[in-house]
Amino acid sequence: MDFAEQMFKKYDQDKSGSLQMQEVYECLQSLGTKFSQKDIQIIVQAFDDNKNGVLDYNEFEQLVYILQNINNISIESVLFYKADSDKNGVIDVNEFMNIMKSLQVQMTDEKLKNFAIQMGAATDGIGFENFTNLITKMKVLM
């Protein structure tokens, strides 16, 4: 049994086969992260691919993989690596649109696309620093 599976089984307290927001919060706190309840809400939104409000094992495993492979753990860095699906170190237009939709940002596709292009997603891609600065500003609105 790998680490993610051990953690999942330990914190799936109701044995539902998924982790609710409070279970995710308790799990990540036990790992020494400093995520707030609001951060956990954002993380669950971002990783909840089937949009059922909880994390199933595969969704949780993806989160744990990212947490194990980044140096500076923050909500911004977790979201960057979730968004960077092709793992090339930058976020393109489609990746930007996907993460914004998963965070339920209320913008039309056209506005999201234009915003991503303005941030450089169509040329060099949106780098880590620009993306994390944007998320820091957006957290107030989420």
C-alpha cells in the first residue's frame, strides 16, 4: 500500500470511498501543511474532476503526488502544478481555461481565453510567478 492509499484509508472516516472537505483538511493538516479551510475548499474544487463535491481516491492521489513533488507548498503552487497538465513548467491557454473552470470562475470562455492570452499563455505560456500572483489576487474573490 503506497502513502497516498494509506492516507486516504486513514482519513476516509465514514468509509464512503471519498474524502469530504473536512477529511481533506484533517489529512493535509496532519502532513504539516498550513492550508486554511478556504484553501482546502479551493483545492477540493480544483481536484474534484467529476464535480461531486468530494475527492475520490484518484483525485486525492493526484493531489498527494503534487504535494510530494513541490518544494514550496502553498495554495498557489498546488494550483499551478494541477493546471500544468503537460508538465512543461508553463500554463497554456487550454490549461488556464481548465483550471479557471474547475475553480468555478464566472467568466465566459471568450473572456477567459482573452485573459490567458493577455497573460502570455498563447506565446511563452504563463509562468509560475505570474500564475501564483494571479491566484493570490483571485483568492479574495473565491
